[in-house]
Amino acid sequence: MSIEKLKQLTAKYKKSMNYYHDSKNAYNETECRDEYISPLLECFGWDVHNQKGKLPQYKEVIVERFSSSAERPDYTLTLNGVSKIFVEAKKPGVDITADREPAMQTRKYGWNANHALAVLTNFEDLLIYDTTNRPEEGDDANTSLYRKYHFEDYVAKYQEIADLISRDTVYSGRYDEIVKTDFQSDNRFSTKIDETFLKQINQWRLEIGRYLYENKADYRDIHVLNDTVQDFINQIIFLRICEDRKLPLYMRLYETAEDQADLQEVLTAVFRDADKRYNSGLFKNESPIFDLNCGMIYDMIESLYYPKTPYMFTIIEPGILGKIYESFLTESLVLEDGRIALAHKKEYIYKSVVSTPLEIVKYMVKNTLEPLCRGKSPKEILHVKIADIACGSGVFLEEAYQYLVDYCTQWYVQNDPAHLFTIDNGAVKLPLSDKKELLTNCIYGVDIDIHAVEVSKFSLLLKLIEDETEPSVKDNQPILPELDENIKCGNSLVSRDDVEGMDISSDDLIRTAPFDWESINGGEPFDVVIGNPPYVKTEDIKKLHTAAETAVYKKYESSYKQYDKYYLFLEKAMGLIKENGLVCYIVPNKFLHTESAEKIRLMLKDRISRLDDFGAAQLFRDKTVYSSIVTIKGAGTEQLSYSVVHSAAELWNGESEPDHFIPKKQLNCMPWKGSEDAADGSPWFLCEDTGYVDMLSRAGEKIVPLSEIADIYNGIQTSAEKIYKIEGKNILSDDAAYVTFRSGEKQYRIEKGVVRPYFKPSRSEQGALNTYSSIHQVKMNYNIFPYDHKGNFITKDMMEHQYPCAWQYLLEHKAKLLPKSLGGSRDVQPPVSCEDEWYRYGRSQAITSLNNKDKIIVGVNRSKGNPLYLLDQDNYLIASGGTAGYVGISLKDGSEYQLEYIHAWLSHPWTDLYLQLIGSDFEGGFIARGTYTLPMVPFIKIDFTDEKQKALYDNVVSGTRKIRQLNEDLMHKADKAARNVLEQEKSRLIKNLEGMITKVYQQKF
């Protein structure tokens, strides 16, 4: 970017401004682009003329030179080929600040591409439009105007403009953040194309579905109705797209529709001719044209044309249509109360459909196909087999196909240019016959949803004709190929052999849809399996699938404990590739750390070759998913290429951090042990800091897991906290005998012998706590605890006689406490069989662990830089852990260590770094520190026979106790001077403790 160049440019323009406005001089748009607009974009960092020499598909700026003004924007600013911002150019003689047509044209371009912003400029003015709102007839030049700059302001407002549209903004990911913050918030009005078009399609589905169902007996079968309606809508959209792209049609669709008297016969003829010319199966099924009302058909067709709609099918990319259809697939026509309605399909109730960002799809395709295609001729490329076994709308297959087309085109540019076809904008393209061969030979997909299969085929055919025109297809008969052998319907995870011999009903067989792998690609393995498989939790799998299907899933090695469905897809994909093949999936990164993923980690360990980890960064709109991209080889690898990525832009901009190569033996959560000890499914230790790894390795056999030194356990789970918990804010009095409190409108008194202090701070209290805080700074809560100090259940008789107030309170709330096993609604495990034990806690875990033991209370879900390890010597109850709540750590019986030393060890940054590396990430920089990962924490043993080590140990314990005393003193000091002195002393002691533990890590005593 260059401010100096911009100063010169604006000065030059000002000097000659009158000349440019004088119509006698005929200063035109092309001259303005060459002299001013292209240099203007260069001032903001854009490589307009591809000085970097990038391949055509990855150029930063796509410049349209020869197309008519109504077809394509003049400039497309891209993120390595991914379209981000359009720039429309006009000559200075056009007053873009007042003329509505240029504004409308610019907004249409941006809106149809699903962009947030679009730029209109004649250099004299630069207008930036919000293009998330649908352009409407009658809009003026100021409608949806987001920013407006005059050329004399360019230099002064350089940074402001750069922050919106510069190359650095786009390639750094800041542009996406601006879009996410300013253009996708819940409280703003938006009519984006994907939302608008989906609404349009669903309106058609309802209108056509209702009409056919109510008026024609042939469509009373709801499955037939859904199939027919989808086919008809696809046919109309396909013809409309062909028309905008000037592909062969026998008459314009709109002109056909205008003659409503003969509409059905004429449109049927168009469909028949289209079937002959295109012959892809799109028009082969019986059409409902003669069963529909002519007015309904006309309204549908008319709504695809201006001024009824601003759709521009030369701009709408197949990827956008794919995104629309992904949402389309979640619903189907159903019969509700005798009327046709749209409702979510059952299989989408328990899983969300999210569209994978194009930057991610392109990155995955490029990284996977590039090494496989390198050095191959187009004839050799025809033997590359690519599959998506949960293909949905086909977005990954579209991009894989496009990569092959681009690769072969570039090969011919370098080796046989005469083979290529020149199109009307002066560019060259692969002949349609070659593209058809690539599609039918190389691209395969499977999906359990028959409508997804149809959408995927439809999307691929649209992709095939994307840059075709009538001259380029005239020698092809038919124009389109059949894809029935390429895209198949079936359950990728259940084969016909899997259900052989099962007693399964016809309805369940239809729902399960077992797939015959011999029916695709000749039953041969693939070179690549790529995609974004479904994410479905175990409990939802049980709700969603048949018993037969769930039984098959349990046969998968990766279906361990509370597994997720994507584990199975990873396992299946690994079994479908050749020895030199690749799997590339985007999946939640939880598999790196969670206990349920132990088996899939073991399966992946030898074969995973690359991991792009997004940590807590969010890629999917309206869906919280912690993502990673995994690349798996057919054969084993010695090391893992590992990258930490913070955004989709960073991943795809070519400027992300260099890869880190991690030896496979280091993946084990105990890298200080030898590789012979690494063959387990523990969380992966993905550490880029080799110094940290070396330090742990040097400690070697002195390291033991924390579980050998301490007991680690979850807190209580009452399954009725609102009843058992006595909140501090509601306590009226608290003495040695009773605690009196208010609950609702009533006042209660409970005996102190049956309550325990309960650590459950408020949100504000939680935020104020750190690892060296005092537990007493939290307001005292209590929990009714119907167990004695040994963890034995307090019986009904004892409750009635020793704790009558508590007993009356519990009786009053019996209806809410009654377990399911006794006819109530509370979940209590194990199930209660004795009618007198209805007030037991929901789980028996931690009942004995929490009794009369000093402990460290661990905050499970805390930010990376702010762990919580609180010393508790007052016998507090804590809430259950998991991914929230708290965990307790107590010394083992007879331990030679003291709890204060364990506390200092856990509080050290290097100890917490280990937990950050093996724990699950959460949004906002939070990390899970629970009972699954805490036992694995490395603990370096002290040699108590060594005087230096023993002295250091004693100093750590003494220092921790001094901090505890300072905390108590601070609670009784109100004046600033005293508190300041004590806080400084506390900070000094914490720093000393950290220094002493550092010496233990480094073995420097």
C-alpha cells in the first residue's frame, strides 16, 4: 500500500478533472480504469496485474476486460481466488452519487454473490454499499450506502478506507471479522440472497405441493409429492440459469410463460427439447406441468426475472446454490392436520446443517489433490478417483472437480495450447468434452438422503456448464452427462453385508438404507475421500437411527463410550482409500482430547499426516463448532505437520505460520516416556515448543502422573440443586445449631449437622477469583447433605429423630425429589428401590471423597491464562465437574507430600501449559481441566534425601501457607495503605513460589 502514490494520483486527477468531464473529449471508462482505478486499487495493496504470477484460479484480482457491462463486475477482489469484494467502475462523466443505475448494478452484483460489501467508483468518488440487503426497484443511489468518499479525502481517510477494502484487511481475516460483527448481527435487517432464495424455493414447494395434493390423487403419497416438486423446481431453475449464460434454449423461458393460454404445452415442449439436448436425467421424469395451474407456473417463472427479482445467474456461484440447497434439504413436505406443510426431517432434528466456508473447501481440496495430481497428464488425471461419502449438496465435489479442470487447463496452456477453447472474453477453457470426462471418471458421492443426491447431481451439472456458451457446446450432443453411476443414495456407514441375517422390517430397512460399495467406482478404493461428515452425539444417534443401524455402528472400533458419528466416518474413510490415498475431513477438534475418542486416536495416530487446528476460533455461522482439518494417509507416517490457525482467511491466504513437524511418538500425553510407552489413546500432546518438550524429557523417570500422588474426583450431583442448595443471599441467620433461610415466600430452618458448606460462587465472584485467592472471599452457601462423615446414607429414622427440621423440609419437596424408579421424575443412579431412600443424591460419586479431607478445588472451565486452584481446608462440597463445575484433588493416604506443595505445582504456568495442550478448547480462550486430563499432569518427584531438594520443598510449603495467612489478613483490612503492603507481599511470595517450582522443572537445585 502506498499513500505517496495515492497523493500523486489524486493530484493528477484534480489537475485534469475538467478534461475528464468534458464530453467533447470522450474520456471513457476503459481509460479511467487504466489510468486511475487500477492504480487506486494498487494503492490499497491489490495485485491488479498479477505481478506475483499466481495461477489464474488464485489471482488476487480478476479483471473483466471484454464482457458487456451487464454481465460481470469490472474487478473481483479475491482471497487467493475466493471472491470477496466486487468493484464496479464508471467514467468520471457518470455522476455515481446521484445516478441510480450504477448503484443498482453494483448492489446486484454484490447481493447475488452473497458479499457484504461492493464498491462503485469513477475515481472522483468511491462509494461502498452494504450488499446484504436485496436491491429493490425504486432504490436510489443512497440506498444501502455504507461509506462515501470524495477523491480529495482519499489521502486523509486512507486508513479508514484501507480498514474496509485493502488487501491486508482481506488477507489477514479482519474483513471477515468486520462482516461478522457489522453485517451478521442478530439485530440488523438483512435480506441476503441465500436467505431470500431459500424462502422463495420453500414458498414454491408449499404452493405446488398443496395444489397437487389437494387436486390430484396421484400425489397423495408424500414421498412421491416431495420427489415431484423438487424435480420440477430444479428444472425451472436449471433452464433459467442456462438462459442467463446464453446456453442453447429453444425459446426464452419468460417469453414462453407469457402466453399463458398454451403455457403447459409450450413448456412441455421446452422440457422435451431440453431433455434431448442436455440428456442428464434432469428432465427424464414425468413432469407435473399438466397437473398444475397455469397461473401458478407463470408466477413462479416471472419471479425469477427483473423487476420481480434481482437474481443474476451469471453471478450466483454454484457454491451459493449449494449453501441454499443444504438448508433446503433439512425440510420436507409433510401432512399435518390434513394440510401440506414444511417440517424439519427427523434426521436433522438432532444435527445442524452448516455450510462449510468456501475458503475451507478450497484449501482442503488444493492440499489434498495437489500432491496427487503433480506431474500427471490430463489422461492420467482421468484415473484419479475422488469421493465424498456424505456429500450433501455436493460442495466438496464441485470444488474437487473445478480443481481438476483448472489443473488440466493449465497443463494444456503449458504443453498444448491449441487443445483449449477460446471464449468471448479472450480467456481459454477446457473443451466441454474433456470436462465431462473428468466429471464422470473422477467424481463420486454417496448420501443417505435421496434429495441430497439429486441436489448434488444438479449442483455438479451447473458447475459443468459454468463457463460454457452456445458456441462452446454446439459440438456436444448431449451437452450433459448422466451422473447416476457417480452419485449414489445409501448409508455410507452400513453395508448390505452388515445387515445380512438381521431381523429387520421393511420400513427399518428403508430408513437404514444399506449401501452396496460394489455399485460405485467398480468397488475399487479411492485416491481421495474428502468432506465434512455429520456430527451427531451418541444420545442423538440412539434417537435418530434404527436399532439395526445403531447395532452396526457399535461394530466400529471407534464407537467407544460416548462417541460421535464423525468418528465412524473417519474410520470408514480410512478403509476406502488406496495405500497412497488421502482422507481430508473437517471435523470437531474434540477428538484430540476427549476420552470417547481414545480408539479413533489410536487408529489415526500412525496415519494422520497433517492437522490444521482452529482451537476455539469459530468458522460456522450460527453454530458453535471447535474445528480442525485432518489429512490422513493410506500408509503410515513418521511425523505430523501441525498448524494452529485462527481464521479461515489465515488458513487460505498463504501467509499462515510455518508448519510444525511433531514426531508421532511425541503425540502421546507423556512425551517424557519412550515410544514403546506411547501406544495408547491418550489425548495428543500437540506442542510446538520443543524446549518445553526437551525439559520434560530430561526429567524422564522422575516424572509420574499426578494420579500417583493425589486422588482426583468430581464433585457432587444432587439432580435437584434448587432444593438441596441454600444460597448465601437467602440466609437469614447462621449459628452453631441452625441455618435459617428464605425460599420463595417461606422461611425454613435446617440443622447444621446435616448441611455442608457448598462452593458455588456467583458469576461476579467467580471472575474475581484466581489460583491464590482465599476460598473465604466467596459468600457462604450450604447444601443439605443426607450422608454422615464416612459417606453413609442417613436413614429415614435418623433424619426424623436427629434432624426433624431438615426432614420436614425434604418431605415438603418430596414430589420434586422422588426418583424415576419410584414414580417421580428425578434421575438417580443407581436406581433407588427402597421407598425410604427417595432423598438420595442423583449420583453417589464423591460422597466419601469430599468428607473430612483437605483438598484443592479446581475450576474445570477457565481461561488459559487464569486457572483456578483453591486450597480448601474447610470441608466444602463442590458441584460436579465434566466440562463445567469443579474437581477436587486430595492427597492419597500416607502421602509424603503436603497439599500446599501440590497447589504450588499446579499453579505453575508450565503445569497449566500441559493442561492447555491436552485439554479441550472452548470459545473465548477457555480450556477444560477435568478428571480426564488432570490425572495425566506430569509431576516431578522430590528426592527427600537430597538436602537442597528437601529445603526447596519446605520453602514452597511455607510460602504457600504464608499466602494463605495473607489472604486472611486482607479480608480484615479495609484501608488502602495496609492492603497495598499485603498485596505486594503476596505477589512477591507467588513469584518466589513460581521460581522454586521452575527449578524443580529444570532440575536445578
